[in-house]
Amino acid sequence: MNKKLLIVTLPLLSLLIIPFVVQGATITTCTFDKDTYRQGEIGSIKISIYNDEDTKIRITELTATINYYYTDGDVYLHLFSTNATLPAEIQQGDSSTFYIRFSLPTNIASGYTDVHVKAKTEQWNSNSTTWFGSDHPTYQPTLCIESPYKQQSEEYEQQLEEQLIINGNTTNMMYLFVTTTLVFATVAAVLFVLNRKTRLVT
């Protein structure tokens, strides 16, 4: 009797559970506003969410988690949320774009790390005229944190390039000054010789 009851109730339970875990949204694009970041910088993530269901959905939560390391090896874990007003509805077949701003600590380690972007959604049920829980689409864009030594190296290279340009300009000015002096000396010598010949003739 218990086995028969279990066989009958299992399909009914599955029918009750399935509507609450349906696919309601897809994160189609998830990009940073820059290719690389430096320690202590502020950036943003642009996220496009598409409603691939036959009813409207709404975004109830949108976050980005950075799980990385400080330069001393301690774990850096921070959760950033969108500044958009939630919940935000997306009609059937439409997409919406959201932004998440994040900030990096000044002593975060350099390198690459995946940022875990997650959206929580709900789907509209027109029969019961209520919202019910849907899926949680995710995306993992790769964040590139530039080494501070690279920044210093680039600054040194720029200073060296500027110094070379200054030295080149100084050298050119010196050559011009020497050439001008020689020209004036030559002209003065020629005028002196011509003046002397004129005196001898007279």
C-alpha cells in the first residue's frame, strides 16, 4: 500500500516542483568597461539579460562576486550589487541591460580572476496571478588586474622617451648654433679679406 501511494505521489510532487525551477532568463553578454584594471581602480560590468520564457519575468537580485587574494596572500572576497531599482521586469522576448560598479583595493594581487555574476529571477504565472521562483542565470567574465611594476615600468619608459626627445632637441639646437657660428665666422672672414684687398687696391 505504501509503495503504491509513493508511486502515485512522486509524479504529483514532480509536477509541483518543476514550475518553480524553470529557465526564466539568460545572461547573454557580460563585459567590463576596460580590458585591464590597476590596484585601487573603480570599474563597472555591463550585463544584458534576455527573457526566453513565454511570460514576463523580473530580476530580483543582481550581484558580482570577486573572490581573489590580497598581495599578502589573504583571501579578498567582496560582493557588489547593481545600482538599478529592483525588482525590474523584462517582457517576453526582450532584453534589459544592467550595470554593476565595483572597486578594487589598493593591495589586491595582480593577475587574472573570474568574477561570478549572478541574477535571481522570478516568473509571472498568469493562472495564479503571482510570481514564483525561477532560475539563477550566471556568467563568469575574467578580470585582469595589472601589476603595479608594469605601471612603474611604463612610467620609466615614458620618462626615458621624453628625456631622449629633450636630449635630441638639445643636440639639434647645438648643431644649429655651431653651424650658424661657422657661417657667421666664414662670412666675417670673407668680408675681412675683401675689405683688406679693397684697401690695398685703393
